[in-house]
Amino acid sequence: MIRSLYSGVSGLTTHQSRMDVIGNNIANVNTYGFKASRTTFRDIYYQTSISATSGQATYAGNNPAEVGYGVQLGSIDKDMSQSNGQSTNKIWDMMINGDGFFMTAKFDSMNLSSSKPASSVTFTRMGNFGIDSVGNLVAGGNTFVVGSRNSLKGLLSTGDYSNSYLSQVEIKDLNGDNAVSSNDVTYKNTINLNDLVQAAFNVFTDEYGYMYGYDWNAIVAAEGDLTGNDHVVYDFDGTSTEWDALTADEKMQYIDVQQTLKNLNDPANVDDVVAANYRYYCDKNGEEILDSTGARIGYATLYAAIKAATTPDDKDAAIAAANSDGAIIGKLSYADMTSANVSADGTIQVGYNGELKYLARIELAVFDNPDGLSQDGNTSFADNASSGMAKIKKPGEPGAGEVKSKYLEMANVNLANEFSDMIVTQRGFQANARIITTSDSMLEELVNLKR
């Protein structure tokens, strides 16, 4: 009878756990990207009253007689199956039609540096993304969406597909196994649309607020080594080409704009007349501004005049001279774009001034055992030893799935099943409670024998 009491208690505990899981499923029935869970039970262990014996010629054998000690929680399994999509008509709402996961990164500091790895990378099916005040593509929980960024002129249309120079935004694969852990993803893999728009349309803003562009032809012709002779160009289909194998025109399409800007804006070079002459004042369309004689307004002269000013009057005069020559104060940003679109292959396309540019591609992660992912809150998952490391794939590759913009994946909770399970769980809990009360009544009768 004492054993039955503890069996009843174990039954109450496990059924309560099952009820907790059911309650969580039902509570999240309208949570986008939520994946339902289920519980399984296992018996615990047994006390053998009669041991098993084999039959002999002179007597029969015995089957074992074993008394169980109740039930325990066997597992809580996640249902990672695809659910239906709900139309939202918002460009930055996305769902994955397949088995992949969006990746989001969080950093220790919002002041990011090239040497700072992500403090955590999580994986989610909930694609309710947005653009923050500085142009970052962000997810919930103050996290950045992970993707590949392009440089200079973005992705170049080549037939039915596009090529992209990805070396500066390559997700690190330290051991060559096509997998990435949290420390392998740096801030370079976040998507800042303001920066990408400027690079794509060759429009930047100096420290005084004036807009300028770069003469990339001059840079390629005179300073090709800025990008490095061992530079590798990564195409959108995963193949690569050595920098030296490209023609001058091809180099123009793939120049590493970040490295070039770093060199040209380095304090050691910023006053260099040669470096400054690569720059020219431009408008928001990236078109150069010419003076009254039709000559290009050289950045070096105006920049040097403003920087050399030692008094407020001199500075005002230098600024007035820049303004009179037509230099424009302002900044090209994502807000200036006339259209935006996210394709099924995860590429982000914007339209401006009659041109279309591909700025970035959202990357997806797949796992050998997605059921093994740990719940991380905020409808996100974390990788672990059971799930294996994330394998990075572009949308559309086998196993990853395609990205569907203006849709969000609904929870895969089946309310009919949940209510049925809730009824069965309630009755199971009730039956186990009856075991306890019945065992207590039997103990009471035993105690009353003394009277």
C-alpha cells in the first residue's frame, strides 16, 4: 500500500508536467513560429517478488512477479513540422517554406567592432523583422538578422541568377565542416540597409555632412592593390575566382568597398591629395557635381579648405564656397528608396532613381537533428550537442526552404488534439489521485484493526 501511494504521487507529478506542456501549447496557439511539444511517460523500476526460473523435467518454470513503483517523465518532444502561413502585407515579415531557421545575433555591446564576435546566435522560425532607426535589419529581443552583405554595386544580374561578392561578409567556418558556432559569426554578417544603399549607389557622407562618391575606375587603375593580390571573389552560386584572374571591368564590380574606404579614409591617407582626388562631390543619385566651367569638383580642394580653417569665419567661408559650387549636404539611406522586395532566395532588392539593386541575402541554418534544439525563449532555439552545429545554407538549397515575404508562419498547435489530450490528462490525474485516497483508506482500515 505504501508503494501504491508513491505510485499515485508519481502519477500526479507526471500528469501535471503533461498538463503544463499542454497548457503552454494552448497558450501559444497564436504565437507566430511556435512549435508545439508533447510529453511521453515511462515506468520507473520494479521490485521482484518472484524470480523467473526455467522449466525442468520434474517441475514447471515461473514467470517473474514484479511490482512497479510508478511512472516518470520520459521525454518532452518538439513537433518541428511546417505550419501554415498568414498573410500580413508587410515586406519585412517572412516565413520559411521548408526546414531551415532564420539566424539572429546579439552582441555584448551595441558599439560593434570588427574583432567583436557575437555573444549569442539563436535560431528562429518567427520572421517578424523590421528596420531600426539606423538601418539595421533586426528581430525581436534586440537582435540582428544574420545575412550576407554585398559591396559597391550589389548583386549583378546575370541571366536568371545573380553574382555577389561575399568575402567581406563570409560566415566563418573555422574547421572547414560547413558549420558555424556562436563565436564564428561576427557583426559583419548583420545587414545594415543604410550602409548597403550607400555602397550600392556609390554615395557617401563625409564628416562635414557633404555627399561624395568615388572614382572607382581611378582606384582600380592606380590603386588596385588596395584590395590585395590574393583577393578572392565569391560568386552567388558558391564558386570563387582569384582577384588576379578578373579583368579591370570585373574588378570594378567586385571591389571591396569597405577595405577601400578604410584605406582612403585612414588618418595617414586622408590628407593625401592623391587619395582625396579619388573622391568627388555628388548628389543623391551618385551623379558628380560639376562647377560653372564644367569641371569636376574635386573633393580634395574643398575638404582641405574646410579642414584647414582655423577660425569660425574661415570655416564659414569654406563651407559657403562648397555650397556655392553645388556640394550637397545630406545622406542617402534606406528611407530614400522607392521600393523594396525580398525574393524567395532570400535576396533583398531595393529600387531608387529607376535602378534596382540587390543589397544582401538572408542566410538560413539547418540542423542534423532539429528536434534536439533547446528552447531559448522569444520563440527562438539554441544549438547544443544533441542538435549538432548549424549548417549554413542559402534559401532555396535542399533542406533549407525558400523565404516567403509578407507572410508569417502560424503556430503548429492542433487545438483538437490538445483538448483531447487535456481530457485524458485530467482523467489520468484524477485516477492517480484516487489511488492515493484509496490507499489511504486501506491504511486507515489497517490502523483500525488495533481497536
